[in-house]
Amino acid sequence: MQLNGDGKTERALEAFKKMLHATESVVRLLDDQLCSFDLTTGQFRALDALLSRGPMSQVELGDAIYAGSSSTSLVIKILERCGLVTRRVDASNRNKRVVQITAEGKKLAVKVVPLQARLIRARMAVLTKREQGVLARLCGKLDVGNPLKLIRELTRVDEDEG
């Protein structure tokens, strides 16, 4: 795909496509593994977040698993129906719902976490220790972007093209 002969855009698109393809190939493997436990990625991420961080509000859980409020509510509802989490009203703030992993949820998460870690380790073994560090740093740079800076950059690019 050629976009106005802009080399920066072409490089960015190519890098993004490769990053997305690599991510999706690993996620597919993880999803297949989770299916054997009747879990989706979102459900597992919620259990894992609650296991490692403890009880949290629905909003905090949504932030932890990078999901919107409606997706988070659905994940919690399903996990609650399965007896893996509970929800309660926060005593100090009646508008806040706190989500907590149950003993059954802990038991499942403790079983799945090492299996997921083993699969990730095996997949990442194609990279050297140094390459894994570089990848982690590069992904960190993409993840911590300042939205205002991005908007300014996009506006500048548009002005340059006009």
C-alpha cells in the first residue's frame, strides 16, 4: 500500500502490521489454551489481575485489563455466574462496586497462570535475552504515549501534507 510516497508512514504501517501479526499469533495460542478451561482472554485477565492485585473496583479492574466499562461488566457477570468472583457494594462509597476473586477463582487462576507463562516463554524463546529486553522497551514506549502529544503530531503531519 502506497500513501503519498511518505516513507515514515510506510515504515510505521509495516512495523504496526508485523507487531499486530506477531501479537495475534501468540494470543491465538493463549486463547486455545484458555478454551480448555472455558475461559476467554478477558475473563482470564480479570482473574489474573484480581489474583495479583487483590479486590478492586469495577473501574480499576477495567483499567487493569484494558477493557471498557460494558466489556468489564460482562466479564464480571460471567465470572460471577461461574462462582469465580463476587461483587459487593463498597461500604465507604455506595456507588462503587468492589470485585473480589473467590476461592474457586483462585484455584483456577493458580492452575492457568503457569501454563500461560510456559506457553509465552516457549514462544518468546525465538528471541535472545537482549531482544526480549529491546522488545519490552519498545512496547513500553508505545504504551505510555501522551494523547495530547499524539494529537499535536497528527495535526502537524496533516499541515505538512496540505
